[in-house]
Amino acid sequence: MKILVCGKGGCGKRDPSQESVRLAKKITEMAKAINKSFYYVLNKIDEETKEVLLKSVDKNKVIASISEDKRIFKNCLNGEELDFKVKEIGKLADFLEEDRKKEEK
């Protein structure tokens, strides 16, 4: 089982804040306490925010950094599937698929 911790934007759609960083750290502590793997997905970020967040978490555990994108927001707001590709979402999907295959073995 993997626990994805979103440092910004995801996991409850948090806005960028120190609170979201503290929440990510708390979930990390809980995952470690029960000996579960965990990774971070940085969501709705720009380059400046990404730099700050990467100082707050283990960079080796960041599996995707999804930029803030009004197209994603619009599609989600309208309950529509994304009709365009987002490189980092593809990277996240690939990671999860590979992880699933490993767990099946």
C-alpha cells in the first residue's frame, strides 16, 4: 500500500499554505509509524512554490509536480475528463501502474 501525500493543492484541495506542509509532514510521520511507503505529489504549483515545497519534504519521495493549470481547474469544475495531456499526470499514472505491478508479484 502506498500513501500519496500532497504538499500543496491536492489531498483535500488545499491552497498553498504552511498548514498543507504541516499536514504532509503529519501524514509522513503516520506512514512511517505503521511502516508504509509514502510519496509526495506537488499539485497546483508554480516554480517558486515548488522550490519552497522541495525544501520542506524529501525530494526523493516526490513522484510528480503538477503545475497550476486553468484547463485542469475548468475540466474538474465541470466534471469533465481532461481532453489534453499533462506530462506530470502521465508520470504519476506510470509510477502507480509500475507500483501496482510490483505489488502483484
